[in-house]
Amino acid sequence: MKTMANLPIPAIKALHKIGQDVRDARRRRCIPIELMAERARLSRTTIGKIEKGDPTTSMGGYASVLFVLGMMDRLSNLVDAY
């Protein structure tokens, strides 16, 4: 994957962790991928990419998934300039 090769290693690791955390949160809530995709208005493929930490997935996709999981506060606190 060419995009992955252009990212710094810490960024790759962070994306993988976010993906694992999203997958774990979805599973703890017993939400099947199909239902997550429907609620987030994304394809099952995109949910899979998010859960793998794919860097080509849009920030909007991550935002939709976090909204479904009730974790929007995590996104809004991601880069707090103060």
C-alpha cells in the first residue's frame, strides 16, 4: 500500500490502535458489522478498513463510526489547541 509507506511509523501504529479500539468498542456493544455499516451509512468494506486502521479511509468515516458508538467526545478532543 503506497499511502502506508508514506506515513511515519508512529502514525501507522496510532491508526492501527484506533482501528482496534473501534472494533473492540463495537464488539463490546454487540453491534454486528452489518448494523454498524447501516447506522453509520457506510459500506461493510469501509467499516473493515476503519477497524484495520486504513489511512485511506476518510475522517468522516471515522466520525460516523464514533457517533454510532457514542464516542464523539473522543473525536472533538483529539486535537485540543488549549
